[in-house]
Amino acid sequence: MRYAAVDIGTNSCRLLIAEPDIAPKLLNLHKEMETTRVGEGVNQSGLLNAEAMERTLLCLGRFQEKMLAYRVEKYRVVATSAVSEAGKGSQSAHRAR
């Protein structure tokens, strides 16, 4: 079984794809990081910047393609507090899903 983890950070998104190796270790199959700056301007406006969110959504689409190519069966996505605390952050999370 292959697993993936996606971390949507304030400045970058990261993808890790792995599968079980010799217990209790995982074998990393793919690691990727892309700067999207989803948190750009959140401190000043309290809102997610539309352009920053669009960059992040495009990145997540590329990550999804990579996970499909690696035949990932289970994945987890976590996001920075900038997403959860920003006004309309839940709408942005819904778009990402």
C-alpha cells in the first residue's frame, strides 16, 4: 500500500509519497516542494489572497496527478493555521477538496 502526505504551509506545499519498508520504516518514493505563498497578505487583511489560493490549488492539482501516477491508496492533507484562521478559509478548503 502506498501513502501520501500533503502539507500546505504558509509559504510552500510539500508532498511525500511512501510505502512500507522493513518495519517500522517507510521507503520514500517521491518528495516534492513548491512555493505557493498561500499565507501572503493574511496578516494584513485576515483573508486568503485569491491569487495565492489559485497558485496553491494549481499545485494541489499537480500533487494529485503525481499521487495517481504512484497509485497512492491513502493520503492525508494538512494546512497551516493561515488557512484555517483566515476569513473564508473553510470555503478555500472546500475548493481544495
